[in-house]
Amino acid sequence: MCGIVGYVGTQSALDVVMAGLKRLEYRGYDSAGIAMLADGGLATAKKAGKLVNLEKELVDRPLPTGTTGIGHTRWATHGGPTDANAHPHLDNAGRVAVVHNGIIENFAVLRAELAERGHELTSETDTEVVAHLLAEEYSSCADLAEAMRRVCRRLEGAFTLVAVHAEEPDVVVGARRNSPLVVGVGEGEAFLASDVAAFISHTRSAIELGQDQVVELRRDGVTVTGFDGQPAEVRSYHVDWDASAAEKDGYDYFMLKEIAEQPKAVADTLLGRIDPSGSLTLDEVRISTSELREVDKVVIVACGTAFHAGLIAKYAIEHWTRIPCEVELASEFRYRDPILDGRSLVIAISQSGETMDTLMALRHAREQGSKVLAICNTNGSTIPRESDAVLYTHAGPEVAVASTKAFLTQLVACYLVALYLGQVRGTKWGDEVRAVIRDLSRISAAVDQVLGTMEPVRALARSLAPKNTVLFLGRHVGYPVALEGALKLKELAYMHAEGFAAGELKHGPIALIEEDVPVVVVVPSPRGRSVLHDKIVSNIQEIRARGARTIVIAEEGDEAVVPYADHLIRIPATPTLLQPLVATVPLQVFACELAAARGNEVDQPRNLAKSVTVE
């Protein structure tokens, strides 16, 4: 959620931090602020609202220039989005500044203790408590990193903290527990951020921070310890994309750019998956083939769009491996006491690798002795680090809050996992696996073909901008596609949108059908599973007879739907299980265009953040 940037080096810290915050705007926020160390003191500026408000404040009230600073974009949790609650927060003497992502669960107790000791806290936030605690600890040790370690040992919850002190003008200190924080290392400079996008224009050399670690940044190096003060092992890595990948590149919105990048993202996720012997191979599988052969249940945990990818994966896993598969909302998973053991394989899907609900579900699964395989787009993030295996997607940075290319690459990864399980367990022969891989390799061109035919979809979306409701129907793998289409409209157009399994239509949802209500229907192929196709055609007739405006997504050559479609969107013919990879694309374009026509902010929809890092 919140964006954090820290810098120490030789450049203007104000310029570096503000540029970093701009790159993190996609994460969602409702206030912003910075703290600069200069002239032996600490200067801050912070404003509610977007970064433009902070920029105006800096014009009206310039800060002294310096080469060390921190910045923050806040998503309100404790206390509303006001100037007073914006970060950074200071101690009473104005010598310590802190920014924070996450929630400090025992802040009320700590706040009461501070009040008893005479501290005056002026905000409603849990973060301000940390600034005062750091000031107390620093007074006894005169070492900001040590003060941070002492404070962190007292905190409960999930948090990333970054702090500076006026007495140490060339030091930035950070700490993390269950919340993202990454280090960037340059020549004579170092960076801290909640995402590498914040510093990618300066360096592509990064360091992973582990759980319960404190990092001290200086111009000449980086020191990492545990909360206990012991030196910690870290892993350095190279970011394989550059700053241009996080730019709009001429598109009106990042979302449009990311939709257009899907053919390449799908192809990249498939690269290198077949070894010289012709067998499927995955990135980092630290689960033995003997353990995988013993798996008797697969459980997929995910949130939002990733959950819909999991619903589609269930069809492929059960069909190709004959293993029962459950798909769970990560936020509900551990609270219902799920039945897991050492023969359960849990698949955790997360674009960012930091989704807190999914991370907590993963940890619960490991506590029960289950093996965990992560599907993730972010190298070095927490979820893959804490899993037994990982399959990285290669979507590149996804800036728009509404997920598009991450979803398609998650689907590809899910198919690969299903095939790999089938290969290991002997339920799919090698030639069968290679045949599906060939089908998958054609999807990139099919998605590109769909993207070339979207102008009628855009026009349709613009014409529906005044509507209040759009419904979605699907069968088989088309049902999760319908759910995803509805989610995109909710996220972007702020309108009532629901996805239903078409077979459930007569069990209640048909009551929502009235004159001219738009209904998007995802039609399965008439080839192979023709019974499903015939049934959904009947569904289209039923809703049209009741006045619905039917928007039908059907593969090329399907003529049976033509008489019942008020609007027909054609997609290339694909194998049934793979159809979501092409059927989803028109729904992404539809939602983006409709949101724009309604005057909404496409890349940063209201109340939403790119990565949900608190439960």
C-alpha cells in the first residue's frame, strides 16, 4: 500500500525522493510527505491529497537542500487523510523523523505509556508512537540503528519503518516485519523503498531484506542485522527491467500500456520451460518429485484477480492430474481451520509477493506441514522467499492498480504448474505436455489478434457509460472470466457489476434482468464440450427474451450465437481450458474504456491500492 523512499548519497535528496514517490503513486495513497536532513537540522513538508499538493507546498515553503532524506505516500489506516496524520512523524524535539507502512497493533498501549512519561502526541496515527520511542532509545545509545532494533523488539504487528535523525545526517535506517522493503545500491549512494521502481532510474542492483531485519544505509555501504543485533545474511540481485518499463510510453494510461504488453508477457513467461530432454521444468522447485507424487490435495490461496486465476487453475489441475483442488480466498483461509497435512500442496498466487492475506495463509500452511509453491511476478519478495518452490511470471512491472498482464501470466504459470504435476505423477505423457505447451505458445499471437480488433469494444463501452449495472455470465472456465470481468468494472467504473455461473441463472440472478440491462456472456467453444455451449446459448435466449442487452464473447466460427447477440465480440479459437487467456482481454479493454468515459482515474481508482500489505 504506502510508498516509502529513503536516500543517502551525493545527489539532491529532495529530487531523488520526490521522483521515487512519483514512481510509487500506483500503489495508492491519500497523503504525502518528506523529511530532509540539512544544515544540522531536520526539515519536513507533508500534505493531504496527491503529490501535486506536496509539490505546491514545497514551492510555497522550500526546504533546505541536503543529500539525505526520506519520503512517504500514505494510505490512511489509523486516522483520516489529513495534513497532521500524513507522514513523516516527528518526536517532540523535532530531531527524529519516521515513515511507516503497516499496522502497529500494540500502539495504544505504547501511546499511553509515552503520555505518562510526558510525551505530547499530535496525530491520530500509530506511526507517531515510533518516532517518540526512537527518540527515547537514541538518548541512551546515540546510535539510530541500535535505537531502531530496540524499538522493533517492542512492536507487534506488520510494519516497515524508515527513519532519520538530525544527529546522524548521513544515515538512513529501515526495518521490516511482514511488509515490503528493498535496498538499492549505487556508486556512493544507497536507497530504500517499498518497490524497486522508486530507484530503478539510479541503480538496478538490489538487496533483499529478510524478516525482522534492520538496515543501515550510508554512502559507502549497507549494513543489515536482525532485530537482535546479529549480522544478517542477505541476497543481492539484479533487476531485469529498466526505468523505461515503468513509463507510459505514449499511452494515455499505464493500464492501456499493460494490456498491450500482454502478448510479450505471455511469451516471456513461457520462455525456457522445456529442458533439453523435452521435459517441462520450473524456476525454483525445492520440492522433490517423490514428495509431489505423494500429494493428495492441492489448495490454491489468493486474493482478488489472483483468486480468479486460481479458480481457472482448478479446472486444469483436476483435469490434467486427477488431484482434488480447492481454491480459497486467502483472507478467509486460516480462520476456518482448513484441513492440511504433509501431503497437501498449497499454491500461493500474488503479483507483488507481499499480499499480507496470502502471506499469512502461506505461513499457516507451512505450520501444518504442507509444501507451498508460489506464483509471483516480483523477484525477491516475501512470498516466494518463504515458499518451498516458486514459479516466477515475467510480466515486468505492472503499475496500474487493476491487474491485466499479471493476471494472464498468472494463468500461464498455473497451467505450467498443472502440467508439471501431471508430468511428475505420470498422468500426462511427455508428448501430451509438449502439445499443451505448443498450444500455449500460440496464445501470444492470439492475444495480439484480439487486441487488433478492440475498437468496437471501446465504442460499446463508451455507449454504456451512463448505465448503472452490467452483469456477466460464464460456464466452466468462462465463469471465473465472468467474475474477473465484473471485478474490473467494480474497480475502475465504480458501478454495480456481478459475475454469475450461467447455470445458476434460474436460481436467483435472473431476477436482476430487466429492459436494456447489459449482460456480457462468455461462450465456451462449440467444439468438444458442445453440451455446455448449447446450454449457454439457451441462457442467452432466456435473458434476451426478458429485455437484456446481450454482449456475447464467442470464438470465431461459432454461428449459433449470432441470432441472440446484440453485440458480438469474436476471439480466436483456442483449446477449452486455455480460452480465458483470450476471453479476458476484451473485458479488460471494456472496463478501461468505460471507466475513462465516466471520467474516472483509470490507473489509480478510488479507495484501492496496488498491493495490500495489511490484513
